[in-house]
Amino acid sequence: MPLFEPNPQALRPGTKRSPAPDRVPELQARGTPRRLREELTELLGPEKVLSKISDLVRYASDASPYRFVPQVVVVAEDIDDI
């Protein structure tokens, strides 16, 4: 099959497909662990703690070919936040 030739059967509802290889592990799919999120939020405030899975995936890669999904992202604005 040519590279750009569509496969209509693969798009039909009910077609069994395995998860994409870059799927976030199930353990991380819920975002930051509750206790870590609560403690950081108490220290820094909710606006500086990113804990939803969409936030974590956004910060999971850079220009390298690797992807590391962090447990939490802290937006440090000054030395006290660090």
C-alpha cells in the first residue's frame, strides 16, 4: 500500500486498534499525585502549580527526541518560589 493511500477500514467505528505508542502511562494519566499537588499548592498558590495531565504532557518534551512526563510543573517566578 502506498504511504499516503488512505485505509477506510481503519477509520470505521468499532475497529480494534491498540493504543498509540506514545500514550501516557496509566499511572500518570490522572495527573499529579494528590498529596504532592496539595502540598505545593499550599506553599506556592494554585496559579503556580500545573498538575493536569494536559499541562504535564505540554512540558514533557523539548527539542530532544526524548519525552519525560513530569509529576508536576511549578512556575517559579522568583527565588522564594524555588
